[in-house]
Amino acid sequence: MVAPVLTVPDCPAWRDGKRYMWLTATVVPLTAIVGYGLWHRTGVGLHWWITPLFVFVLVPLLDLTSPPDTVNPPEAVRAQLEADRYYRRCTYLYLPLAGIALVLGAAAWGQGHLSVLARVGAVLSVGSVTGVGITTAHELGHRRNRLERVLARLMLAATGYGHFLVEHNRGHHRRVATPRDPASARLGEGFWRFWPRTVFGGLRSAWVLEADRLRQRGRRVWSPRNEVLRGWLLTATLYGTLSAIFGVGVLGFLVAQALVGVTLLEGVNYIEHYGLARARLPGGRYEPVTPRHSWNSDAVVSNLALYQLQRHSDHHAHPTRRYQTLRSFPESPQLPAGYATLLVAAWLPPLWFHLMDDRVLAHYGGDLTLAHVQPSRARALADRYRA
């Protein structure tokens, strides 16, 4: 795969950094495949831990020691970038590699020769691959191209999150930073309290949205046209096939890695809009989404690995804009680090509150009433910041 050659003389850092998009976009599944190969050859279970160590240790270290990438792609070359198939192929490449990692993990599990340490490593390794795969599906699922949407559904099958496209595209993007959005975390809401609210709330929202769509078109809800049911059917087919090949025992592995993948995805959701709120207008509607309603990060390695997802403000303002053209806005609230670093902090609520609560309040000029606050923590937060 040859990187595109763009004539952008005034932005060499932006141009050169994107040359390696194909590598950073595929390195997570490649580490899992390498981990399997080393384990298969040596029998040492520690090799299964290569992927989680890469995701949760090496990437944060690289983010923290690399200068941020604040350069935006020039609008003059946007059309050229949007049309360049190199960037699309980078996302297409993730699916087969993730599929190989999943099959290898199931094969190793089905053999029954994994130690407890290796089993935990295998679940974390493959779960990291499928969790990042949801981010890949997110990028593909925003496209109108039929092939890209099919690839997105196939990628989501690994985690049983086929309903994600319905809820994210038709629900989250309309309701973001409002109390009606299950994927927008509240100030003072710990991640482990947020997790069931967003997982089950997103599932319920997806079903309602799809049922309403079908009824408006005069079609039955329980039918092959139901996108939520089709997503779940893909998961059932995938899990059933792997169980038939490697034994029913792999179902435990498949469910466990799916939980890891979903937790990674929802950790990102938790970070992206924590405490941010859209003001309610006199007529009852909410103000339009602006760059101030998403947390941004210019951590370069995480951005390359996650298709610029950390430039989240531009994504919400322009959902159909392809990842290679997303911009960083100075008015967007800035995270203290990249997603890979903050995921671990999000899973430790006291640390997360220490890092982020003051930033939320500062974003609103000290006015707590403007933030999206967890109701059960409202009084305690008011007392704390009043003091």
C-alpha cells in the first residue's frame, strides 16, 4: 500500500504523519496475531499480553512523550483527501486482521492448553482488537457507501454490538450532551455507574429508533429489515460457526472478549462528552452542537490509531467528514492526555474526578449549573465548588 503524495508544502508535519496511517491503524490486531504465534511456538502464556501492554502502556508513553499534532489539513485539499482511496483501504485492512486474531484466539482457547494467565491475556488481547474494531466500524458506519456499511456491520458482529450503528448515528448524534443521551457521561458519574446506563440505554434506544423507522414505513418490526436484528443475527452466526469448529467451550471466550471490547468502546464514550451540556433554549429545544460539546485531544499516536477520533468536535459538527480531514478547534475543551492514557484513569473514578472535574468547571467559567451533572452528586459538587 503506497501512501498518497500530496502537495501541501505549508504543512509538512501533517502530510508526513499520515504516511504511516496504514501501520498505526493495523498494529493492534497485528500484535495479537504475533502474540498467538509466539505462544504457539514457545508455549509461554505471557506472549498473550503483548497487545494489552501495547495498548495500555506503550501507546500512552508514546502519546506523553510525543508533541501534539495541532495541524489541520488544508481545506484546499479536502476534496482530494476525501476521494483518496488510500485512507479507506486503511480501514478496510482492519477487518480481516481482526478476524484472524479472533479465530486464532478461539482456536487457542478451544485446544484447552492455555494457563489461567494465558487465558486472561487472550481475552484482553482479542478484546482490545475487537474494541478498537468498534472504532473502525464507527468510521465506516458513517459512510453512505454500501461496502463500508457492510464492513462496519461485520466488524461489530465480533462484540455483539450490531445495534451500535443505529443508536450512534440516529440517536447519539442528535441527543449528544443532553440528559436524553445514554452515551453522554455526567459530571460526578463514575465509569462503572455509567457502564450499565450506556450499554442498556443504548440497546433500548436502538430498538426504539429502529422500530419507529419500520412502523413509519408500514413494515413489521420483527422482520429481516430490522437492522438491529440483522446485527445480532451476524453475531449469532459468527459465534455459532466458531463454536461448531472449536467446541462450545469457546463461547465463554467470545463473550468475555466482547465484554472487554464493549468496555473499551464505552470508556471512550465516557471520556468524549464527560460533564458537557448543551443549553436548553426557550422553546424547549437544545442549542445546536458546537465544538464546545466534545472533549478533544491532539495526542498524535492515539489519533493515528483511532482514525482521528479524538478530534471529536469536528466529527459531531460534520459526521460525514472522513477521518483524514477532521480538524482540531481551539475553542474545544482539551483533555489532559489521549484516550489510551485516560481509559485507565476513567476506570478508577477517584483519579478520573481528580483529573477532570475542575476542567469541566473551568470550561463553564465556574458555573456548575451549565454542566451536565449527575443528579445524585449535584449537592455534593455544589458544596465543594461553593467552598
